[in-house]
Amino acid sequence: MVSAHVHLSQSSIYRENYILQGSILWCRFCNIKVDHKIKSIIDKHLQTLKHENNKKNANNSNHLIQRTIPSLTGNTLNEKEKINIEVVEAFTFTDIPLEKIEKLKPFLMKYCKNGGLITRANQLREKYLPLSYEIELQNLKNSIIDKIICITIDETTDHCGRHAVNLLFSFDNQTKLARTEFLSIVNASSISQFVMDTLHFYKIPYKNIIFFISDNASYMKLAYSHLSPFLPRMKHNCLAHILNLIGETWVDFKKFELVNRLVRENYQSNYTIDNVTNHLLNLIRLVNDLEFFKIRNKAIALFVYSRIVGLQAFLSSGRSTPPISNELDQILAEANCDEESFAMIFSQAFSLAYEKCEKHLSHHLALSLFRAKQCFDPRFIQSNIAHHNMTDYGIIEVLHSPTDNLIQEWAIYCGLNESVEELIDLDVYWRGKTHLLLELSALALVYIWLPVSGVDVKRSFSSYKSILSDKRIALKEESIQMLNFLYFNLGGNVNYDLLDSE
């Protein structure tokens, strides 16, 4: 018997009309299950009048929602429409509720040219919010054509008890909110269906999806397994969440209470368990690793593998020889305590962390991709001639089956004899190589900017919660979805380099 997964993977027509709910084949237009055991039944359903009408109505509905964008963005917009669309964009960019326009209108009418053209809040919400949304949506659709894309997804429960799921696209050093959806049930089937529906909505080829970033929850991992047959290039990345789990072994390690008591009773200072474990065990390293994964305005993807390997070595070494500092030596000496017994406590903590690290990281699918991406760091290539073999990076599909021109460019790249600075900006480096290594630089600029964690999806929920404050819980779901889309995507134009420097 052929499974429903196999049927969908073998036919683009099936994928267009059917979705999976667990192991059940479900018609996306008729909202009914279809017996997948017999192929003729699957084909027959597609030919029924009911299915054809439902599909036609759905497509017509999409056309109404996605009205002709050129007419919205061209010269056909009158002055009033342009001003009110810009008001919506300005308010969402600055996180100002649209209803605040009622208090600002008198000032705008008195001191601003054409201020009288600005409409009331209900018209901004009912007419100009959808127009602004459609324009920005079309901009996103145009910008992702033929792009390699990373998906980031997460779920939260809002003030009204709804399960809100945000799905983001990352590409070309940009991250955009693609969709917000409210799911009645959050499980592997509903998440995988939401992802597939979003890809179909944006008409993204399956081969263009290479990363699926989520937390390490079991239903997210199962959703990834549901999606894998259709998205064969996609790898699951939840490394930052795993590092957080590893760090929690110290937070939950009960025997550290003995150290805390020793410090309180025998060492007259403000030391607590937090600064003892951090200061004495160099656990700031774990904190730094987590902070590293939160960096969002620099090309750091090439350094993930070396950070993970370094962490594994650090934890492994600590199992047998935990780093006992001079401060702890002094505390133990003053209290006439046995250093060896306390060293065993720290050794056990390292062992627990190392076991969790090995359990989650040693065979992680994303780790092999991060290892391969090191090839786009010229310092890595120049450090050892053994790094010059292109086939070693074959998990990157283009390097597995390279064009003749790419092979030539790779040979030039490996043969470059140039002094590369330690703190090189990889984005600047590869943009400077476009004249010499056209194909390779284009490929590198995709992979160096791949996101390494779900920090952006957390940011998207921050904007979502600011929209749905306690005073605005009556907002329609459709309005929330459009506002969240605009809040995140227009706000995403902020120059974070400038913010960091202030």
C-alpha cells in the first residue's frame, strides 16, 4: 500500500489539491478526507464538480484579496489614498495604534498641508490597512522570487487564549514575517499544514527551502519529519534552544546548594551560587554561546560549527578536570574543606551537561551543514590544503553538482594568496569578489547570512503583543494579522548597526 506521503511527493497536482493531516490525505478545497489507498479514488475526487467549484471559488477569493497591485502602487492612486496609506505605514512603523489618529487630526489639519485628507480611524483600519498590507505583501512576493529561503516558526498563546503562530522567511540578509495564523490545535499536523499552505500561497519551489528553525519541542521535530519528504533540501536547526537546555543543567543541579551554603557560611562576601558557578567554572562561556546565537546583524553562520565543537571539548574536559579557580581554593582552605569532594560536584555537573550535549548535538542534522559552510570563510580554506576538496562540502547541493564555471572559480578561490584579516567582514569580502568569482560569491552571500537561531520570531511576537494590548482585544483576527505583518516588516527596516553604536 502506497502511503499518503508518497502520493504527494510523486505528483505536483496532488500537492496542489491535497494536504496531510497526520497520515490522512485531506482535500484543501473541499475540507474532507480522501482515501489514499487507491489511486483511482484520489484522481476521481479531483474530477468531481464539487471539487472543481470549490477550487474555483477559492481561487476567485484569493484574487479578490490580492487585488491588482500595480493599480495600488502606480499613478492611479489619488492624493488622498497615498496620504492615508503612508499614515498607516508610519503608524505601524512607530508602533502607534491607528485609533490615535482621532486625537491627532485637529493638529494635523491645522499645521500640515493636506492634513484634512487624512481619514478617521475606522476608515484607516477598514480601507487603508488592507491596501497597505497588500502593497507590502506584493513587495515580499516579488523579493523572494528564485531566492534560497530559511523558514523560522514558533507559537505563542495571546491575551485571548488563542494559539498564534508566526512564520518568517529569511533570505539575502533580510528576515520578513510571511504569515500569522490562529490555530485551534497546535500539533505536528497543523504546523506542517500551515507551512505547506504558506509555501503554496507564495508559490515558492520546494527546492528553495533549506532551513527550518524552531524550538526543540517534540511536535516541531515531528512537523519537520512530516515536511521532509516534500522539502528534501531542508535541514532542521534548533541549536540555540539546545544550548539553552544544556545551560539549564547547572540551574537545576541541586548539589550546587552545598557550594552556595559553603560560601555564605565561610566567605564574607556577596558571592551567591550564580556568581560562584559563573566565576569559578567559566560558565560565562555558555552564556556567551547563547548570546552569540542572538546576533542578528552580522554574518555569523560560518562560525557556529567551531563554537559547538569548542563547547563540546570544554564540557568533556570538565568531566575529569573541572576548572577550580584560586577563589574557590581560598574558600575551601579557609573552611578546612576537602577540595576533592567539591571538585566531584562540579565534575558531575559537567558530566550532566556533556551528556545532554551529546544527546542533542552529536548527530544533529543541521551541524553537518554548518560544518560545510565553513568553506566560505577564506581563513578556513587557507589554513589547510586538506580543506580544498569541494566534495567535502557536498551537503550544499550546488557544490555537490557544480557547474564547470563554479569548479573553475573554486580552484581560483583555493589558490588565492592573500592576507586575510582576523576580523574580516565576510559580507564585504564576498561582495568584493563578485567580479572574479561570480557564481561562488553569489552562493557564499546566501549561506553566510543564513540565520542561526529563532531570535527574529521572538521579536515578531513582541510586536504582536504590542498590537494586542489589554485595551485592543476586540480587534478582528484579520486586522491583527495585517497589523502584525506591517509592524514587523516595516519596523524591520531599522538600521541595527546604528542602534548598536548609540
